Amino acid sequence: MISVIIPFYNESENLAELITRLTRVFGEIKERYELVLVDDGSTDDYEKKLPKKSAEIHLVKHRRKLGKGRALETGFSKSKGDIIVFMDADLQDDPDDLPKFIEKLNAGYDFVNGWRRDRIDPISKTLPSSIFNYFLLKKMLKSTFHDINCGFKAMRRELLEEFVFYGDNYRFLPILVNKKGYKTTEVVVTHHARMHGVSKYGFFRIFFGFFDTVTTYFIYSFAEKPLHFFGPVGGVFFLVGLVITLWLTVERLFFDVELYKRPLLLAGIFLMIVGLQVIMTGILGELAVYLHKNKERVQ
């Protein structure tokens, strides 16, 4: 079975048409399917426009807006399919591209990401996305994907069962599953201009994207060895502070320089204290990892 998870927020003018088109596509490819619609706190009247209820369509509601990540997590928990498809409800992604994803999965891939090669969006969306993809993803996380922000993705269920949803980390799913050794690829999808409703993302999303990228980089690279991150950082602070205080000590002992005239002494002591605190943070992190691993081994 194929489960298509569709998170949405105030998409009353698009949702019904998307369901109709998906139903037609599944009728053509003759695959068992279910559509899991996740209402992330919508305030419009979308339910009046939905098609008649059927065994293939399931609606799940959040009482308030919790974000796309939580909506995807809710949809996955309610789904039953062996293959999971993520798809936005704004009709910018074309349901007719769905067979491309299924074909790649049948060819042995575990994860298939959509690539909006000819993206049709205002510059307020494309510019931040381009900056984000080039400087943060390709340079920092060494991403091999062209467009990880595309909402159209397909994957095997067992892959998602190893993924922990929190915040906006769903955006980095292609990179994370690739790093875990799953066989990944991407397909070019048709991208349409938004006809109804308004985008839920703006130019300033890039700022949040930066912090999300840093978090993902840290978790992927140092989650099981935090001292490897905090140690060098703290060590630099401590060594700089040590050099300053040693130099001031030499000046006081051999050149008779009075230290009250050198406020740099306070800076040196401060850097040493900060360095030790950062290093201790890494040691505490190592202790937490050890206790967690030891608990898992005992269980």
C-alpha cells in the first residue's frame, strides 16, 4: 500500500482538486493507496469542499497550528502503507509525477526526493532557497541533492521508522537518510505557480534555516562524541586566556609592569574560565551519551 501524507493549513481551494487528481492517478497505476490528510489547525471551511468520505481518505486534525514537522509525524503515525509519500496541498507539485517516484522505489531505491528544476515561485522564495541550498547545504552538510526543500518525496516505511521528528528537521530528511546509508536518488518534478491561497513561507525563513542547519550538522557530526566539538572550542578559549595571563605574568615579574594598569588580565582570566566551562560541557555531554548507551545495552 502507498500512503500519501498531505499536511495542510488553510488550503480549502486546493485540497479537493488535489484529492481528485491523486485518485485519478492511483486509478491509472492500479496501486492500493490511502490519502492521509493532516489539518494543522486550519481556520477555513475546507471540509465543505472535500469529496465524499471513502475508505482511502483519512482526515486527522490538530487543534491548533503545530507546524509541518508535527503534521508529517502525525500523518505517518496514522498511515499504514509500506511506501510513504509526502506531498504539499498547494497544487504546486503535480500528482502526475507520482509514478516517477514509484518507479524509482521499485528499481531498488529507498528514498526518492523531488527536484523542482524549473521552479515557478517569486524571488522572495527562490532567492532564500538558493542561498540556503548552496552555502548551507552543499558547503556545510555536503548535500548531493539539488532541492531538499521540495515537499514531494517518497520513501520506504522502515526508513521513516528510524527518523525522529522534531522542529523543522524534516527539511533535512534527504541528507540524513543518505548519511545513514540508505539508497537515495531524485527525480525532476513539474512545478506549477500557486493558483489559490497564499504561501506559508517567506524571505526570513532563511534565518531559521541557518540555525536548523547548524543544529543538524551538530547532531549528525557530534551527537555521540560531543567532546570532539566542545573540546577544541573550549581549548582555544583556554589557551588564548592562558597565553595572555602568562605574558602579563612575565611583564609583572621581569619588566615591573603594574597589573592594575592592564585590564587585559581580566580578559585572560575570563577566557580561561569560559574555556574550562565549554570543555566541561563536552565532558558532561560524553557522560550523558555513555549513560544512555549503557542503559540501552542493559535493556
